[in-house]
Amino acid sequence: MGIILFILIFCVVVVAHEFGHFIIAKVNGIHVVEFAVGMGPTLLSFEKNGTKYSLKLLPIGGACMFEGEDGREEATDGQNQDEQSSDSINEKGKYGKSFPEAPVFARIATVIAGPIFNFILAFFLSLFIVGSIGTDMPVVGDVAEGGGAEAAGLMSGDVITKINHHKIHLFREISLEALLADGSSMNVTYERDGKEYQTVLTPVYSQDAGRYYLGITMTGGYTKLSPPKVIVYSGYEVKYWIDTTIKSLGMLLTGKAGVKDLSGPVGMADTVGDIYTESKSDGAFYVWLNMLNFAILLSANLGVLNLIPFPALDGGRLFIYLIELIRRKPLPVEKEGIINFVGFALLMLLMVVVLYNDIVRIVTGG
């Protein structure tokens, strides 16, 4: 069941991403050769207005391919140049311009639209969750005896509004700060009885857990919100997952986390299965909410990761087009294609490593 649910969630997230590329390309008059869901051999397909819409065998991705992108021609599914040359000449320009022919700002808008649509999807899913159960307001519940919060003078009922000058809207943001704590003192701004105060909180290290703690817990339950606040806090929900992804990447770069901590499709499918098993006793409604919450995480994660300036990712393409703006001259399509091919090969190698780690983790129960 977990695999089926993961595939459904993953397909929705990927389709949102690729649809972002697709719709903005259409708006900018760029010819979309193929809009595909999945990878590998084609199971089903049809063509309309010069675009092939296809469903692929492997539900692990998707693609929105443009005419002339990375040196590609309009042929797909193994057609060679001779088989499609006359059709390409006859149809050239009928369904829009090729990708390299589009103005650089049109290409930038088309590329960045994928991640933006992921953030938009995450926002709309958040509306449903926050509107249904509310959210975790940053209100101090219990204060641990001997902890950093007690030493800083925090009390139950205080509302934390800032940590190190970063605004706090959700209690999970406090928990994230606690997870990343390295023992350094934190400047904390909080409200008590309608008045604002500031204090310095120094996390306390736990030998048993092997990490630092702030010494506070959340008040029980989520807080229901009015419709206007549901909209606002849905935005905070997406921001939280974006920040979490960025800080997780920071942990990878600083060595606080390694490749073994990454999870791919197999690991995520296993996680979805665990979520389903743990929440099904609460009823279908809570299973639905938990699946939506995972979709928000995945969509925000995909949006951020695709903005990394690495070849083959949307961020890598954006970097190339920004260079084009500076030098006022495009990079040759063939060279761009080589760069993206090398980047894609490296990403596939990383996926193999992550897949291996996922399988080992599942088999060993680690």
C-alpha cells in the first residue's frame, strides 16, 4: 500500500513541476515536443497541437521537452534524423519557436516555473491541512528543569517570536533550531502578557541523546485558525519546509550529514508505508492528512533541490542563462547539452548510491 500511495504522491508532485515548465513555455510561444509522466518505455501516448503527451513505464520522474533543447530535434522515441527531417521542416514554426530561439528571459521564466509550481502545489495542499486541523503555534508548553529555557527565564505560555533575529511562526521552527543547535547561545525574543521581552538561551547537551536541547515542549494540540489566518499560515507551512530543506543541504555541505542520510524513491516509499501503518488506526481522514503532509514536504523539497545551480537541474540552466545575460551571448547549444549530460550522469550515479543505501537501510532495519 505504501508503494502505491508513494507513486500517486510522486506523480502529482512531478506533474505539477513539469506542468509549470509546460504552461510557461506555451505562454512564451516555445514548442513543447513532449510532456511525459514517468521515465523509460512509453505505455500510452497521444499527440495534440504538435505536443506528444505520454505515460512512461517507470513512475520515478517526468519530463517536459522542448524543440531544440540541448541540441535535441523534434524526433522522440528513437526516431532518427532521416525519419523525421521532412516533417520537421514542414512543421517548423507552426507550433512555436525552438527553445534556443526564445528570448533569454522567456527561457529563464520557463525553467524557473517548475520549482515555483512545486511551491504553489505545496501551498494549496497546506490550505487543506491548516484549514482542517490548524497549526502548531510557537507557544511554550512545559519548561524542563535545569534546561536552557529555564535558565533563560522562559515560562509556560510565552510566545516565541524570534530566534537569532529570524522570525518564528510555528513551533516546528523552534524544534528545527533545537535539532541544529551546536551549543551556541541564541538570542530569543518572546511575548508574555502582551509585552515583548528578549533573553539569551544556551542549549544544554544531553549525553544520553548525544545532542543539544533547548528545554521546552509544545502546548498540547494544534490551534484552529480563522480563514484569513489559514491562508497566512499555509504560507508559513511552505516556508518551514523550504527552510528545512535548505538547512538540510547546509548540513550536507558542512559534513554534519552524509550521503548515507539521503533517501531516494525506495526509502521514501518505505517512509510512506510507515506513515500509513501508523496513522490508519486513526481513520481514513488522518491517513489522508498525513499523505498530504508528505506531499507538501516532497513538493517543497523538489522545488528547492531543482534550484541548486548544478548541471541538468533547473538551477544549473538558470545559472547558464544568467551568464548569458552578463556576457550578452548564449552558450552554444551543443556545449550546454554536454554540460547537462555530464550533470545528469552524475545525478544518476548519486541515485544509484542512494538506492543502495535505501535498500541496505530497509533490509537491516537501520
